Amino acid sequence: MSEAGGGRGFGSSVPQRAPWSLVAATAALCLVSATSVWTAGASPMSREEKQKLGNQVLEMFDHAYGNYMEHAYPADELMPLTCRGRVRGQEPSRGDVDDALGKFSLTLIDSLDTLVVLNKTKEFEDAVRKVLRDVNLDNDVVVSVFETNIRVLGGLLGGHSLAIMLKEKGEYMQWYNDELLQMAKQLGYKLLPAFNTTSGLPYPRINLKFGIRKPEARTGTETDTCTACAGTLILEFAALSRFTGATIFEEYARKALDFLWEKRQRSSNLVGVTINIHTGDWVRKDSGVGAGIDSYYEYLLKAYVLLGDDSFLERFNTHYDAIMRYISQPPLLLDVHIHKPMLNARTWMDALLAFFPGLQVLKGDIRPAIETHEMLYQVIKKHNFLPEAFTTDFRVHWAQHPLRPEFAESTYFLYKATGDPYYLEVGKTLIENLNKYARVPCGFAAMKDVRTGSHEDRMDSFFLAEMFKYLYLLFADKEDVIFDIEDYIFTTEAHLLPLWLSTTNQRISKKNTTSEYTELDDSNFDWTCPNTQILFPNDPLYAQSIREPLKNVVDKSCPRGIIRVEESFRSGAKPPLRARDFMATNPEHLEILKKMGVSLIHLKDGRVQLVQHAIQAASSIDAEDGLRFMQEMIELSSQQQKEQQLPPRAVQIVSHPFFGRVVLTAGPAQFGLDLSKHKETRGFVASSKPYNGCSELTNPEAVTGKIALIQRGQCMFAEKARNIQNAGAIGGIVIDDNEGSSSDTAPLFQMAGDGKDTDDITIPMLFLFSKEGSIILDAIREYEEVEVLLSDKAKDRDPEMENEEQPSSENDSQNQSAEQIASSSQEVDLVDQESPEESSLNSHPESLSPADTDNAASISPSEQNSNPTENHETTSLDGECTDLDNQLQEQSETEEDSNPNVSWGKKVQPIDSILADWNEDIEAFEMMEKDEL
């Protein structure tokens, strides 16, 4: 957010239709006025200490930026633990996170205007020259339209804005002739094909070189996008139109915003998280101010600030009223259902909502901003950083922290609004924590787990684009910045756009379409800056009085939770069962489920289904606990699926008479040797004793140097792996204990750890369903010596081994047995070959927390009741495993380049007529591999 924009919330009155230059000027005066009111009686931080902290921020930026330029450039991002660049396709795919990377030196572009804000004008000039010389925007890579817009297009426009400012000052950038703007225009045209939908909402991804829907593009089949993804374009696209005079960009962005406004839920005036880009139907109907929606609201208000279009303010005020009515539960901000907004959709909050107090400052609603900010600060003081998600009782829900800047952003704007030195102390804490816990020799590393302090080899570009801007400006006085920051507005990526754009190239029709969709009550709309005496009463302890009740909020549960726990202990009962603690094999837990009206059903495929009937609960309180438990279970399952998704693996029988013809689809493990990064493991198989592998093996001599076969059940997967590894096994195959289970009827799974550190497990572990496992067991009974290959995908067969002559007497019997085994495995190689229509009918279980045993795991969204308010809810569980069906098309581009399709069906001649029948299966498996790529 910009200071000028933030100032619009306070100060003396501004006429409703004032010229924008007057509005901007008055906004700046509003900010000064508000600050002077508050600081009376306060104890400000000394100028010397502020300078010291500002210099510390400069040194931290130099450490991050310098290491990126030394070890990573021209790569998109720095990997600070390994001191190298992250290049798309050269590192293991991280899924959607990698969609921000486009081989266009992302961190450098994202940091351009930060260099100027931090008074590093010489470095800025050098950086611009590097961008113009080295950056290519015509790469054959699929990128996120949203991320590319806010980071790259926004970075180029922010760099251009400050480049022309420096050129006007006459000392730097005298050679500059709008080159960054021309690059921005080129990129803008590359993004435009994404808007080729009937709704005007853009596709979520686009190929920079080939656009949308072409075979070479590898994208354009998506149907859904997030609300923020479609609604966070107007600032950059409008600025590009105003800078260049090409109106098409602003027109497309306005059309997308118009469509989202039209599709809001009319009774609640809320929007959902994801929407179908073709039909406009809401796909996810929960609504909040965090991930998926956040910057949509931000850009409505800032579009009014930058462009002066009243309709954007009207829409924002309508949404804001709904947010404060339904989502805001001070100091919490909880997601609700758009159709039933009085019902919470989650019991946790995500870190991205930390921007919202800053947006409330821009709105001029200071009290709730102070409350929410203080709550977030208490969470940070407990965990050193803000976890990616935390529950309403302030426990960690998702433990990662990728060095997000949103809390620093809100801290800066609250300080600018109030002048309260308390927020300088908050900023000081942020600096200390970054240096103490995130700083590494090659930069700053994201936190993998805020509870343990473990790091992730990641330093996102937004860390340099935003964090250091806000921290430096927090401690800087006006004379410490070489230009007037109040002449600019901050985008959601903290890029700077000049406010004078509001009066430049205004060729877009400003038809007020808001009233076409709803009748609005203007009485609650702030058309003027409110009086500072109302915002900041003449009480120097005003903000402190708001914060004081929240000082210990994190050390306690929610008020209602405290009452419930105290009542429970007084009555001798235990606190309600939480989904994260549930174990399907614990009789006590099953009894609690029964009391809550939740029944447990064992399905034939090994999964367990949970069904809630509130009427069967012991009491209304137990029924409410049951509803919460079911909601938590659904959220926990979804979380686990997102946290770690691995592609399927292959178990290939390579010994005679199979020679690699039999390939069994196997589920991977989240621990042990990663077969996608290391050479495959080859060895003979041997059954472990005990077969369940849950205790020290009694036959270590049989499994030493071999791949151990173990049965699922009785203990954790990681425990089995440790036992066979200690016995000398070089790998392990877990066979499902549910007789008759098969990968052609059940979703593919991945084995989770035990909730502890599994780095001690160094052997590969794979999972086979019962039918596939029986093929190996039958082969052992027939041939005794069976050799298999554990790999990330099937390998070429060995022609030399196939052509080895075998004694005729053995050949006959072996061919006969091979035929038997072939007949039993006819369907194995055909797994996952259904048409997309057929696949969509399958349920897709998702894994639970690894704290559960291997027979208590995943939830099937297709079996969930979409309306948690109903008295009947269903949830499916299965053991420590995660559905992989949806991952087959998510392989990285390098896999396409470096791992061409295996064409071994064409290379190998059958050894006899019996084995020739397998050619059809071989071709089918090749087709499956192509689908994976």
C-alpha cells in the first residue's frame, strides 16, 4: 500500500469529486495530521536508534541481494542453503510454487524499485542494464498469470516509474529511454491470450512463448482460478495502459473485475475462493481475507486510489461491510460460507491475512486493524515467525514460513497512521528474528518448521521486493528517502506506481456498473477523510488500550474453549478429541467418536469411512464437537495432500523369465531414498520375519543385501523401514494386508512418516496393493530367486538377458508359469488408463497427519458433505497414504526434456510365442508413461 493511499483514510475532509491531485495532496496531509495527534505524550524511539535499525536493514538487504547476484543470477531465485540458483526444470518440481519461475531473473526484476527506496541508485542503474541485456521474456515455460503480473510486470513498471523519476532529477539514468516500459508492454501482450474466455476471467497459467491451448503450450485446459488470481490485475494493467496509451490492458483487467463483482453472492456480498473461468460458478464457496481472495479486496480499494473511479470504492465498501459483519470476529478473521455466512468454514487462519490490518489503515478503520495486528504479533512472539496457518486457539496448523512480508507491511502502515513507537519495537523484533533464525551464509532461508527452526532451501523474490522496503521505510525519516514516497501507491508486491497516472491517458470509459448489480446504501460510505479526533481520541494511550486485552491471547485458548476445558476437567472428562490426535486403532478414540455421533465404517478397499449423525450424539455439545471434528479432519486431510505429493513409482521384475516385462505400479514413501533423485535400486527379494516387520527381524541373514517384503499393518511404515534397514536390507516393499486390493480399483497411495525425524531411513520404500504384491509372492514360490528393480519409472529391458538360452525342460515349465503369472497380471500394466471421464468418477482419498498409524489416514473429498451444517457428514480414511491420481500430469518440464518416453515395447523381441501376448500391455504401459509426462 502507498502512504498516500493510506492517508486517504484520515485527516480533513475532501470533496467527493475532488480532482485527484488535490485528493493525493490532502491524503498526505491527513497522514501528518493523524501522526501529530497520536505522538503527543508518546515516548518516541531516538533518531540514533532508528538510524541504527535502518542501517541494519540495509546490511541485511545487501546480504540477501549480494548473495543472489553472486551465487544465483541469472536464475530466478537463490537457494540459500546450497548457495546456487533455482532454475525451473533443473530442480525437483515444487508444484504450483514453481509457476512463479519463468527463467526471467525474477529476483532481480522484483528488486528493482527496492534498490531505489534503499538509496542504492548506482546498484539500480547497474541492475536495469542487466535486465535489458540478459532477460528474455520469450521462454517456452508455463507460468502463473497472477505471479507474473504482480512480480515481473509490476517489477518492470515499478523500475520504470523510478527510472524516469531519477532521470528527471538529472544525476542518474540519463541514458534511459523507456526500455523497461517496452519490456513491460511486451510482457503485457504475452499475458493477454490468457483472457480469451467467455467470462473475461483469465486462465491461471500461460506459456510465455506459445500462449494458450496450442499443443506446444501445455496449458489452457484449466477450468478454475482463484478470485485473487483474476482480481489482482487492475493496478499493473491500468498503469501499463496509462504509461503506453494502449487501452487494451486496462480494459481486460476491468472486465475481469466486473465479472467477479457480478458473481458475488448477493445476499452476503461475499466472494468464494475459486471460480470457474468459463461458467462463473463458484468452485470453492468459502470466503475470507486470506489466501485466494486477499489481494482482490486490496486492489478494489487501491484501484480507486490510483484511478479515481468511484465504482471501485463502492464495491470495496460493500465487500468490507460484509467482511466486518461475517468474517471479522475480533481479533480473529475466520473464513465463512458465502451462502451461510454465519457458519465458519475453518477453524484456522492463514498467514496471508496479515496484510489486512494494513488495508484497514487505508480504509481508515483503525481499531480492528490494531486488534488483529496485535493478535498476529502475539503469535509471532510465541513462534518467532508467523506460521503459514494457525488455529483459533493459536496452535500451529501449517508450520512453514517462507519469509512472508505481509505482517511487516501492516506494521509499517499502522506506524504511519498512529505514530505509535510501539510499532517501531515490533519492527525491531522482526529484524532480530530474521537475523537470529533465518540468516544463513548465503542469504536468508525460509523456515521449514517454525517450531523446530529447521530451514528450507528457498528465498522467494518477494522477500527482497517487499520485506526490506517496509522495514526500511518503517525506520526512515522523510529525508532518508531520495524521493517523496507519498507520490506513489504500493502494489500487492510493493512495487511503486505514481499517482499522477490517474490523469494520464484516460481513454477508458468509467461507466459505473456497480449499480447495475445491486442497490447500494451510500450512507455508510466514506467519501471524505474522517476527522482525526474520531480516529485518534485525545488519549495518548488509545492504541495501547486496544492492545492491552490481547497481550495474553495466544497463551490462552479462545474464551469459549477455556470454559469448555475448565468444565471438562471439573467433570472429570477429557478435552474434546482433535482430528490431528485421532488414531483409528485406539479404542478410547472410537468411544469418543461414538459419543459425538460419529460412526466408523471399514470399506472393502481398506479405507475407513467416518459418518456423523448429530442426532445420535450424547448431547448437543458432543454433537457440536463431532461437527468440529469432521471439519478438522477434512482440513487436515487437504493439508497433508498439499504438503507433499509424489508421483507413482515402479517395481519391475527383471529376473528370468520376466526380463522387465512385468511392471507393477507402486506408491512412494515420504521418507527414505528418493528414487527420482538417485539411481534405481536392484536386488533379489526376500520375505521378512516377522512378516509385518514391526519388531527386530529374526531372519536378518535372509534379507541382508536384498529387498525385503513386509506386510502392511500393526505399526508405522517408518518403523517397518527401520527394522528391515537394521537387518541389512537395501530396500523394502510393503504389501497391503487387505486381500484383493488392487491399484486398478483403488487410488494410488504414498506412505507417510511417523511424525518424527525420518532422516535415518536411507533405503527406498515402495507400497504395493495386495493383487500386485501377490504377483511377486507367486513368482517367489515358483522360481525362488526373483530379482526386481525399484525405480521412479520403468526401465528398458535387457535384450541380452532375454536371449540367454535356458534348458528346454526348464523353459517349458517356466514358460508355463510365466503364462500363469501373465494372466494374473494382465490388468496391472493397464492401471490408470481410464479416460478422463472415467477417472473423474473415482474418489480421491487424501492423507492425514503422520501421527496416525498406517490404518488411519485419508479423506475422500468426493464423499464429503459439501454443507457441514447438515446433521450428516461423511469422511473416508485410509492409512498414512495420499492419493496420487491427480499428480500424473504435474511433472516438470525437465522431465519432458531429460526423460523421453521409454519405447522398450519396440526394441525387444519376445523370447517365445507365449510372451508375445504381452506386447499389448507393454504398449498400454507406454501410453500411461506419456500421460504421466
